[in-house]
Amino acid sequence: MTLSLRKEQKMKTAITIVIMLAMWSFPLYVAANELPPPIPSQEQPEVLTRGPVHEAFAEPVNLQVQAGLVAPKPPPANIAEVAPAQRPAGEQFVLVPGYWSWDADRNDYIWVSACWRAAPPNMSWVPGYWSQTTGGWEWVAGFWTPAGIRDIEYLPAPPVLEDVQPLGPPPSEEQIWVPSCQYWYQDHYVRRTGYWLIAQPGWVWVPSHYIWTPRGYVFSPGHWDYSLERRGVLFAPVYFPRSVYVRAGFFFSPSIVIDIGILRLNLFTCPRYSHYYFGDYYDDVYLRIGIFPRFESERSHIWYDPIYVYDRWHNRRTEPRWEEHERHEYDIRRADRNLRPPRTYREMQTRQASMPEPQRGSIRMARPMTEVVASKTTMKFEHIDTKKQKKITAQATEVSRFRDQRNRLESPAISPKATQPITERKGTVTSPAENKQPLQPVKEQRKGTVTPPTERKEPVAPVKEQRKGTVTPSEEQSPVFVSPRDVRATKSEKVKISKPPIVGKQVSDKKEVGPPPDPAQERQQKGDNKEKDKGRDKNKAK
């Protein structure tokens, strides 16, 4: 009897243990098989296949410096970027860090990713920045300056150029037009007339021009630059929700590369922002906010497009009707949305999945860096070890410090009341869908007049979506000139700066031919100025 009771008690204990184990394991089983919902797309970074081209990679040239782009709220703190594991082979390539850019479509900032850039030989990079004004935050463009210069010279406003276009056709098919320019010499401006230049394969001539800053105008001398396909690697811009970039320890390493060939087919210019744009900017609404097809520079003469001038010269030799073809391609994409390139990397992948394999390349705006390296194109790549990666990242930090130094030197002191963001003074920012007011084109500015500050500091309004099927002739949306706000400089003022971290090196590879010599018209300018001053002094003596 006692033995039977013991067996019964053991069985009950065993059953109890099994039941308890089952109860404890059930929550674990549920937790392992019930995954949390995916993170909403609004909280994830969005890789874009449209947006501004990094200013150090390519910039249009303003022939008449005008009011810049003004954002209604301050940019976030810069994102910490880590150099990609692969880089183009060659000492001429440097990593130029990214920066924030205002996007009117999103009514928010997007991140312009860092780029691998073959820096122009013997030139240093001075990065752009956002400057506080009484109307918001205005972009001050970056520029290339001769290497070795340790100061920046700020000048009064140069005279308006009246004759920037050529008087007739080129003397030969091998020549391109370089517009006139004003040079500062012995406390006054001296005009250099335009001239015809023999174009060079693989090299783009960037003419002399001025960059507006709040302190004064800065002269950027003409120089040879690499053709677009030889400049390096351009990474896709990214939209980061605030919840992403404010995380402690967050960093970003760009990995999606823009296809330069497809970019060329969908390239636009925003002269007021001193930036190129690429992708789908075919709606008429973008004409009204100042983003134009690149061939418009040949009609308006407000800015000069060195990339377009080079491409036209390079392609006309084999395709005489190249310029006509460019305009035709723009018109058909403008009229048919289905022919336009995708706006995001995700959209591109979705559209490619439903297309036959041979047609997918027509909309391949971008692809991963790993695919670019594996494709073994004309550009060679090399792996970066951890030590070099840290060194490159440290150099990017120096570029950010250099940018901040320039901001402090040039930006005027703004009262606390004046620096209050527009979003705080006027309520919430209107989203594109809620914006009921139509975008008004900027009133045309008569040469020589000065626009009051209240007319020049309007922030860029959110873009209202264009109705499908409406096509407005581009002639009705001609680029207009808007005078920039005044500068503090009334005479030449030189200010010492730190050594720029990014300097273009002369190519040491024997296979790589260096840039051509500067045009004689540029080298002789200083001597011509001296002769003019001697003549002016003689006249005064008489």
C-alpha cells in the first residue's frame, strides 16, 4: 500500500512539472513566433534618385550674382559620415563631406551625401554654408580657389556684365566661348572681354566668376577641371527623418552611387542656389522656383553652364543635331510622366522588377557601390583599411571646421529677434499638400536697380504638385534676375584663413595627362591691367 502511494505521488509530481514547463515555455514560443511590426517608412531613411548635385562635384557659374536660396528654418547639425570601404584609385581623389540642402517638395532638409572627387589640380576647396539672415537661412556657395592662398579677399559688388554672349558663331568647331569678366586691380574693376577658347578633350574650362557672401564678393579665377565622368563617385542624397539622425552615436556611410550617364540625361540647373539638380524636375512648378533645364543658360545668359558647353562641343563632332536632341528629350519627358526617371531608389527597384531585363538600364539612376566596383569600369577602385578610413574621416571633420570658420568670418551679427526662425514667427510650416497659394514667379529685375530687402528674402515655398497633363511652354517661364542683398565690403579686405583641408594634387600617373595651360587671355590679364593703369596715370598728369 505504501509503495503504491509513493508511485502515485511521483506520477502527480511529474505531471505537475510537465504542466509548469509547458506554461513557462508558451510565452517564449509566442515571443519567438510573433515578430514586431515593421518600422513605418516615414521613420526610415529614404535614398533619393533626384536632388542637388554635391556642389564640390559640379557647379554652374553665375554671370550675374543674384539672391540666394533662403530656407525658412535652420539646418540640423551635420551628420557624422564614415568613408566608404572602397575608393577610386589615385592621389587626385579626395572625400568631400556632405551637407544639408533645403527641399521644397518635402518642406524639409535632405542630406547631400559625401562624394569622391578628383579635385582640380592645384586648386583648394572652400565649402559653402547656411548663413542666418533676417528672413531665414540663406545658402552661401562654395568655390574652388588656387592652392597655397592663405587669405580670402572680399570685394565690393562688381559692375553688371552687359555682353556675356558671343557676337557670332565660333571661328572653328574646336572653339568654345568664354564670357567676359570684371577683375579687381588697384582699387577698381577692369573689364576683360570675352574670347574664344580651343576646347580640350577630357577637360572642362570653368570661367572666372564671383561668389556672393554677406561680407563681400569673392573672386574665383578660371581653371581647368575634369570632365564629368572623370570626377569620381557621386553618391545619392538621402532623406533622414529626425528620429534617425538625432540618435546618440548615429553615423552614415554612403553606399548608393548615381549613374553619371543617366544623370546627364536628366540634368537641371538652379542658378540662385549655385547647384545642379538631377532627376525628375520636369513639372512646370520647378521653373517657377528657379530650377531650369540646363540648356536654358544659352538663352537667358544669367548663368554659364560649363558642363553643358563641354558636352555640346564634345557631342557636336559626331552628332551635329545634339542640342536639338537634348531639347526634344526634355519635351517628351515633360509631357509624359511615365517616361520620367524614378524619384527614389525604392521606386526605381519596384519599376525595374516589372520591366524586361534589357529595359531596366534606362531607369537605373543608381546602384550599390559594391556593384560599381565589381563592374570593373574604366575607373579603378582600391580597398581602404581601417587606418586610412579613420584618416579620411578626420579630414572630413577638418572640412566641417573650415566651413564653420568661413561662416564666422562672413556672416554678420544678427539680433536674437531677427534670427528667430520663420516657422516660429509665422506658425507651422505649410506642407505641399496644404499649400493653397500658387507659387508666384519672381518679378523681373531691371539691370542696375536694387531690390528692397523685403522683396529679396522670401524663403523658398513648398512645391505644390503639378496637375497631370498641363504643359506650359518654357518661354513663359524665362529665368529672371533677382539682385542679392548688400555686402559689407566697400573696398578690398583680405582676411587670413586656415589652410584648406582639400587640395587638388597634380596627377603622378604617366597615363593621366595633366590639365592644359591656362588660356593666354587669362595669363595676360594682369599685364594688360598694368598698361591700362599707366595710361590712366598719364591722362591724370595731363
